[in-house]
Amino acid sequence: MLDPSPSSAGPAGRSLKDQIDTSSGGRREFNFDRKHFDFIAGLLYKLAGISLAPHKIEMMYSRLARRLRELNIKDFDTYCALVDSENGEPEIRFLVNALTTNLTSFFREQHHFEHLAKTTLAAVKTSQSSSSKPRLRIWSAGCSSGPEPYTIAMVLCANIPDIRRWDAKILATDIDTHMVDTARRGIYAAESAKTIPSDLRDRFTKRVRDGAEPEIAMVDELRRLITFKPLNLLEPWPMKGPFDAIFCRNVLIYFDRPGRTTVIDKFSIPCSPQNPKILWRNNSKVI
Ligand SMILES: C[S@@+](CC[C@H](N)C(=O)[O-])C[C@H]1O[C@@H](n2cnc3c(N)ncnc32)[C@H](O)[C@@H]1O
């Protein structure tokens, strides 16, 4: 059920989360056994719907050991007690951020964006042709560090020449608050922009740092279309919709069957009746 893709790469966050922890010379610095894993995995499942298989025990240890050091906590019994306590709320947020998998990239699975341009946008243009301010709503649910919503924004701007006249909005949400902040910032390693077609890269990104670690930023034309918000897909959704397209890609693969069903059932509510397009991948896909 878990993402079989390698756990490095991704324009932000992911590689940092999985840097090998060599500070203890290969031996575990903190005692961490199956009961700690089960307690934390159970919490993650309850809060976020994310189902971690037992073989993820090293990943969990490595991501949380750093945290124990930062907090000057001596062992995982104490850490679990902290998370379980009345004052545990901020640490639970940290824990969820630490244990999510945020692998993403610009124009990931490009055919979805071709579908957006050729089918979804074409249908919306037709249905809204008599409107002086055509309405378009797209949701990137599980947006990670932002390449997905920025890719959607590039496709919109490239395919709707008069987009400024439109009431067009992209909602980008993720449970990982650190990823939402990164996405809102919209600055990435220049290397990660290589998957953006060169004409779009020239038009929609600008170089903001040269040198050994060059960076690019998304231009304002894209930013003004996107609203970034933290949102747990398992909790109530404040927005009413309807949406013309919902991208929920590479998110539900981390859920078990009941969790996936819960979220997929909720997706059926906020879609525009004339044009409900929902994309998700692995285990289920509807286009
Ligand atoms: C692998 S990334 C996929 C990013 C992007 N959709 C893509 O396909 O490139 C999965 C994202 O889902 C988010 N996620 C996991 N569980 C979630 C939940 N319960 N509610 C909202 N987002 C969640 C994670 O934080 C992570 O950023």
C-alpha cells in the first residue's frame, strides 16, 4: 500500500526528512522497539489516515531520533508520553509533518495535465462561454511542497489567454503544515524545474539565486491564482465547492481501504455537476 518510489528527491522536504542519521555511528542512540512503533503508527493512522507498515520502522526511527535530540528527550518512552499528554498537541503536529511522504515534482504524470488542458478546460470554456466572468475552481488535495498546484496554474495561464478576466482559483491543501509553508513560498532548487517544459519555465519562473545552489521562484501570475491552506482530508472540509477538477494524486496510496473510501465518498460532494473531474492514482482513478 505504501509508495514504492524511492524516498529521496522531490523539490522540497522529502530528502531532508530522510537524510541518514549517522550521528550515533550506525548504532541506535535511543531505544526504539515495536511498541513505540505501534503507538506512533496508531496515532498517525488515527489522525491522518496514513497506514505505516512495520517495515517502515527504520524510517520512523530516523525521522524522530533527530527530534528527540532537539528536544533533549532521553528516550522514546518519554517522547511517547509527551505526545500522549494534555500538552502533546504541538508535538503531534510535528510528528505528522515528520512522518508524511512528500515526494512530488513539476508536471509529474504529465498526461493528467494534458487531460486538464484538452478536456476539463475545454468543457469549462464551452459551458461558461456566455459569462462575462467565467468561473473555474480546481483543488490540489495533498499538494505537498507545491509543484502540483503551480503546474496546474501554468496549464491554466498557458491555455486561457484572458485568464485575468476569469474568476479562476486553485485551492492547494496538505496536512503537512511545513509543506504548505514551502508551497506558499514558491521557491525551489533550480534543478527541480527541469521537468517543466522550457517555454513554460522561461515564462513562469525566475532565477532568484545563482551559485552552487541556484533557486527559482514562481512568478506572481501563478501565485495570484493559488490559495494555500493546511487541511486534513479526514477532517471536515470547510469549502463547499463545486470544483471543476480535483487532483488527489499519490495521496490515497498511503491510506488503507476504509480511509480511501471515506475520502473518495467525500469527493463526490463538492464537484461541479456538469463537469466533475477527479483524478487520483493507485488503487483508484477516475478521469
Ligand atoms: C506523495 S505526496 C503527493 C504530492 C502531489 N499530489 C503529487 O502527486 O506530486 C502526498 C501528500 O499527501 C499528504 N497527505 C497525507 N495524508 C494526508 C491527509 N490525511 N490529509 C491531507 N494531506 C495528506 C502528505 O502530507 C503529502 O504531502
